[in-house]
Amino acid sequence: MSAKKSESSQASHVRIAVTNISSELAFESTTSPAEIKAAVAAAIAAGTPLSMTDVRGHEIVVPADKIGYVEIGQPTERRVGFGAV
């Protein structure tokens, strides 16, 4: 069980909004937030598709001109109990 916890703490949560689509692409990636930000910036600057891989090995490809926004975050520890603030 501790191996799964350490894997998820290394993953980055990524949400990508695609223009003219009502839902978002949401997935976890083992890529660092800085690397994700650089890949998004490079794809938009060059006009090439953004290609990322999730933690399960699936490849996500989004055309650069269709990216609405990209939200990048890292998981936080869940606090349990009444004293958790």
C-alpha cells in the first residue's frame, strides 16, 4: 500500500480545456509541473500538437490551436479528523 502512495505523490494532476468542447481532459502524469509547462509553451509557440503521456501509458494529443487552458497541480496530503485545518 505504501508503494501506491509514493507513486501518487510523484504524479502531477493535469486538466486541459479544449475550445468548443464542454468537458475537460483530466489525467495524472509522472512528468513534473515545470516540464509540462515547458511542453505546453513550446507546443503553442510552434503551433504543433501537445503530446503528453498519463501514468497508465496512454498518450494524449491536443492540437495547439484548440488549447483553452492548462491547469497543473500536485496532489496534497488529505487531512483527516476534526483538528485538520
